[in-house]
Amino acid sequence: MTLRVFIPCDAAARAVGADGVATAIRDEAQRRGVDLVIVRSGSRGLFWLEPMVEVQTTRGRIAFGPVTRKDVPGLFGDTPFAQNHPLCLGKPEDIPFLKRQTRVTFARCGVIDPLSLAPWRGLERAKSLGPAATLEEVVKSGLRGRGGAGFPTGIKWRTVADTPSDRKYIVCNADEGDSGTYADRMIMEGDPFLLIEGMAIAGFAVGASKGYVYIRSEYPDAARTMEKAIVIARAAGRLDEFAMEVRVGAGAYVCGEETSLLDSLEGKRGQVRAKPPLPAHKGLFGRPTVVNNVLTLAAVPSILADGADAYAALGYGRSRGTQPIQLAGNVKHGGLFEAPFGISLGELVDEIGGGTRTGRPVRAVQVGGPLGAYFPRALFDTAFDYEAFAARDGLIGHGGIVVFDDTVNMARQARFALEFCGIESCGKCTPCRIGSKRGVETMDKIIRGEQREANLALIEDLCQTLKFGSLCALGGFTPYPVMSAVRYFPEDFNRPPVGLAAE
Amino acid sequence: MSAPWNETVAREIIERYQDREGPLLPILHDVQAAFGCVPPSAIRTIANALNLTRAEVHGVVSFYHDFRETPAGRHVLKLCRAEACQSVGGEALARRILDHFGLDWGGTTADGRLTIEPTYCLGLCACAPSAMLDGEPRGRLTAEFIDELAS
């Protein structure tokens, strides 16, 4: 019997040697005459166990990890992939990190061959319902934009559907630039047809016949997989009514902001547009455009296939459904954790994440990317929910959590937030373009010990200007990491002065 | 390896995309893939073909971090400097790597072998510190990576 072995082709698994492991397994099988076929799946998202290899048995799949090339001869032993091998993890779905999850969007990711085309039950049901009822189904599900703003998806779709135009567009924002996030990348590499189906449903619901996936250039694997998947879907006749194209960004973080993304797609500098007009009224090439994040569109097929009520039954408060949370940075068990909204930050970091990778105490977490607030342990009872985080001057953004141990210097982190804002500013509005530079200079003075009190007051004043005077979230949200660092970690802004050159 | 400037090749690239909506970024990507950079002659050719001013094309080239107007070294290392990598000592490792090659961010070694550039997140944040070497992802980097780069 042919032995089926699953090895992730996910970029993060490849980054830690999955390709080498695949080659070693293939060579070892040949040498021993073992009849074996390797399937390159996506990743299950248990990254501390990557490269994680799974083997099909009569009792389901059995996982081994983390596997290195050197482990491969031993894995073949007397019987290949014996379950008494020290790297054997048992059934992957019994690993506590995976067992505690509710996988809706990520149900197939890491399980299937990413380029295997299954029936599109979501689109089929949408077609049977018609565009208007499809739209209402998405409204009823309570789905909110997963890019960070949390805007109700159904309302956005309805606006586009109700705006008359000669053409309309669906644009998928796959410019996942927030540090600590990788869920979009995992979907595009591990289950690209889920996103394609979601976009096709969106196109059907609002009457758009063209869709663009704007993928950041830092994700070459994702772009390649999406391109291949679109070719396959097209050849299978699945995209007859909805044309799709992948566009690759060029290293500008600000293009994750929807209006600069649209300008970039049009071939311009990725500068932010003033709103109104909303993209739903005048978006790509001035036409009504749905701009949704990867995770938003990837949630749509299951909402249609299994019904809005099933999706809305999960969640917390006004945040319905599941959120793919990404644990990253200095965390023992880093990975993708999909769960209904409402789980507490402390449970995520301490129990599921297992604390820090270095074994030192967790001092701070940054939730929601480089524009998200730094939270101390005192706020670990915050529920993972848009409103609960907003109530504490934070944001969940795209669901990334970066963990820091007690060696972190929060004044340096605050400085970095301002520096990053300056590096990535599109330059259109003054608070962001100039304010970020003055912010870095002022923070340097604080670190050097110059007139700390006065300069901290200046930082607070500057943050007010950034928050209320910037055109988009880059300048508007940079105050979150800066002011949360100042507020919750004041001792770090009063350390003995150090020369900047010493760092 | 990238080829020297060739007007015919550039025109072929432009023609491939000219009928698409908003074709400038795909053209610039392919031009850079072919020639290792977007040279001034490319800017002129593209501007003429797309009925744009050279200033407009230059404005786009200079806006995006990816596009360069002079070629990089034979190998390009993009080291992540974002928060997840910072949390596991990424900055200290980056400093050691830069010092080892006597480079600052964006610099190229004198023999033209290696360019080191900053990047802000490669989506490998659960396997930090991370980098991309000639387009291939690398994670859980340690000081051993310096030896690998040097050899």
C-alpha cells in the first residue's frame, strides 16, 4: 500500500527546513524501496512543531515534529513512521493547541493539497438563493471586516450592490503587513480556493465581474499559489462569470490601507485618498468596489454553505463568528489559533501560547500589529473582541499578538512605532509625514534623559495631533503603541540615560 | 543574473501588460526582474508607452521600497526588523550580521556579492527572527546564519 505523507509547503514551514525534510524523506524512501507519496499541504499552524510531517494510517493521520533532515533515517527505522518514535505527536487533532480550536475558516488549511479543487458548496447555495438573498445571508451572519476596522461586511456589500455603475470590482486586500500576523498568508498558501470562492460569491452578490487579489511582495509563495489556483479554477469553468487577477505590491506597508491599495492597483504611488467618497461608491478606477480582507472573504463560503445562523451562533457581543488569532514573537507555542471571539488575552498568551519562548516572564504584548497598543499583564482579562479592546484603548486589528519578555525596553518600542510610521508614511498628510519624524527626535531626547517630563508632554500632544489629524490609520493609530507604552510602562521612560550609539 | 539594458526586451514586457487595467506595477516588477533594477532608460520607455510623464513613473518607482534604480548585489538578504522579530533578539542579530560584513542597512559588500536590506514583516512571525535570502524564507535564525552567509 502506498504510504501518504503530508509535508507543509507553507512559507514558515519552508523557512525552518520543510523542503529539506521532504527531499530527505523522498530519498530515504527510494533507498529503502518504501512505496511513498508526498503531498505538500499547507500548515496546520502549530509553528513550534514545524516542520510537522503527517502520515496517513488506517486510524487517521499521525503527526511527527519538529522534524529535521537528520531525523529522517530514524523515522524510517524498522517500520517507517513507527508511533513509538520520540518525535511522534499522535493524531494532530488531539494536540491540545489544535483540539481547543474551532476551525471554520481554517478547517481545510494544513489538511488538504492546496491545489485540489473541491465542489464550491457556498457558491452553489448562493446561486440557488440569488444575489439579494446571498447578500442578506452575509448581513445576517454578523460578519465584520477582519482587516482590523471590523466594519459589517454585509452593509459594505449592500452599498456596492445598490450603487449603479457600468462595472464593479471585488478587491481582496492581501497586503498583510502587520508584524505578528500571517493568517492571510496561510490561507493563500494552504487553501487558495477558499478565498477564490469567497470572492466569486462577493462578485455574484454585488454584481461585480472582476476581482483583484493584491498580495504583498513579501509573500512570493502566496502569490505563486494563488496564481496557480486561479488558472485551475478557470480551467474547471468555475470563473466563467468572474474574472480574477493577482497583483503584487512593492513593499509599501501603507498599501494595506484600502484607498492607497486602490491607487497602487491603478498603477500610482500608494497614497491615501481622502474619504468620502467611500470605495463602495467610488473605488477602483472610480467604480463601486468591495475591498475586503482575505479572512473576511475566506469566511464567506462557510457562511453560505452552512447558513448565516450557524456562523452567528459563535462569538461574543457584536463580534460574531470566529477569529483566526495569530500568536507570534517570543512565545513558546506560536501559531494560528482560530476560536470564537470572547476568549481572554491571558488565556491566549499564558495557557495556549504557553508563555515566552525564552522562559522569562511575559511583560508586554502588542495586539493588532505595529499600530496596536501594548498591553501589560494587568489587562490580560480583556476579552478578544472589537469592543472590549476598544474600551481599553486597544485594538485587535488583524488578530496578531506579539509577546515580549521582561528584557523589552518599552521606550525603544515606542520609538520604533514612531520610526516605523515615518518609514512607511505615504507622505500625503502632514501629521504622519512630519509628526513621525519629530516624534522619533523627541523620543530620542527622552531616552537620552533630556527634559523628560516636558518631552513626554510633547509626545502626548503630538499623539493627539496624529490621532485626530491624520488621513488614515497609519498616522491615526501610531499613538496606540506609543501612548500605551508610556501609560503602562512609565518606568521604562525613566531609565538611566544611554547614548543611542551604545545600542 | 540580470541582463544589461535592452530596449526590445523592455518593450516586450510593456506589451505584455499594456492592455491591462493599471499596468504600471506589473511592468516595473518584470523590468526589475529582467534588468536587476529600473534604470533611467526604462523610466523613459515606460513613460512613453503608457502616455505618462517621466516624473510620474519616477514618482512611482521611488515611492515603493522594492524598486531600485541601480542593481543590488548578487545575493539579496532581507532581514526582518518588525516587532515579532525584535521580541526574540532580531535587532541584535541583525547588528551582528551587518557588522560582520561591514555594512549599513541597504549596503552592498565591496565585491558586489551581498546586499542587506531591512524589511518589515515576512509573515514568519511564529518562527522569528526571520529573513528572506534571494526570495527564499528563513526562520528561527541564530548566529550560525552568519557563517552560512559568509561561506
